[in-house]
Amino acid sequence: MSGIHLHDHAHPQPHAHLASDVPAWIAGADARVKLATALAMVVIAVSTPPESFMAAACYFSMLGLLAIWSRISPHVIVTRLAAVVPFVALIALFVPFLPDPSGGAASFGVGALRVHRAGLVVFWNVLWKAVFGVLTLSLLTWTTPFERILRALEDLRTPAVLVMLTSFTYRYAFVLADEVLRMRRARDSRGWEGRTLAQARTIGQMIAMLFLRSYERAERIHLAMLARGYEGRPPRLTRAPLRLLDPAVAAGIVALFLVFRLGVR
């Protein structure tokens, strides 16, 4: 298979900022090294005990330095945190009110409404690790084009099916978003206000129509892939040479995180 080239109203490249905003030495770093480093940072942070507040502060300080060096836009950070953190906080919001099964943790409150210290620790643990994961992923995607991340996943022996699904999900999420916008304009142009229960039926019809259009689009894409020689696996991309500086810098960052993990309480 020589390659697959599909053009289905592709969205403009979301990584146009890389050419000017991100320093060349960061943007040019090997995507495999950056992906492995980000994974190691997340694993180290997730394995940190909840009571290691100073270690968490050191992790975020390192992320702050990396964000400054990468010149990541504050708007990007706020937008991505706003998309994930509220859901995590909502899920963990009621944990502080659950009684400690061991009965040994302190609590405070009035009557039956009491906040337990063990629950607060769990809430803090879940929240800061979720924020850390989002910030790490934001740094990775800000400094690395998505195509290079996919290539890194292939080089790291990620199953080809997962790489292909991730590629199509990323590419056609923008197409589906444009489709939703067109459907909303058509709905609003017909006087939809959404003030009555009867008009809520329109939302269900829109969701069903979007599903049908997505299914039809997937069928067309699959037929186009078969016509271009698709054999069940993505085309193998050329592997970029590995610079010796990239693993050295990555090893230094991971070593610092390990020092924070093991030596800071």
C-alpha cells in the first residue's frame, strides 16, 4: 500500500502555532522521547502519596518551567482545564462527606453534615493529579504536531488499530463539529427557541441525524480507503533519526521527578 490520502473537508491544521511560538529546540525534539517522558511524568505523579504536598508543588513548578520554555498560551491551558477539571471535581465533590470506614480520621461540621479529613485528602489527591495530567498532555500536544505523536505511537509498538482509530477520531472530530454548527444554523433559521418541551424533540432528531450522517460518512471513507489499496493497517511512516540530546534532556527531567517523588514529603 503506497499510502492513503483522503480529503473530506479537512479542518485547518491546529498546529500552525508551532512554526513561530514554540522554540525550535523544543519543537524539533523527538516525539517518541517527548511521549515517553510525558508518560513517565504522569506515572510518577500518580504514584505519589496524597500527603506529599511538597512533592506535588515541585511537580507543578517543573511543569510551570516547561510551560514557560514552551511558550504555551495561557488561553490553551485554561480552556483545556475548563473542559476536564469540572467533571473530575463534580465526581469527587461528595467524597469529603463520606465517613471514614476506619473511623480514625478527624471530621468537622454541624450535625449529620460533616466533612471528613480522609475524604478531603482523597478529593485533593484526585483533583491535583487530574490537573497535572491535563497540563502534561497540553504541553505535549502544544509542542508536537499530532501527526508526529501518531508516528511516535507506531514506533513505540502501539497496536495499529488504536493508532488508526485515534487518527480518524482526531481528524473527523472537526468535520463533525462543523456539521453540528450547520445543523444549528438550520434549526435556528426555522424559529427554534427551545422554550417548550415539544421543541426538545428537535434535539433528539438532530442527534439521530448526526449519527446517520456520521455512519454514511464512515462508509464513504472506508470505500475510498479500499479503492486506494487499504489492507487493514496504516501506511508505515519514515522514522526520524534520534538526536542524542533529546534522551539526555528527557532523562534529566524524569530524574528530577524521581528525586521529588522519593526525597520530598
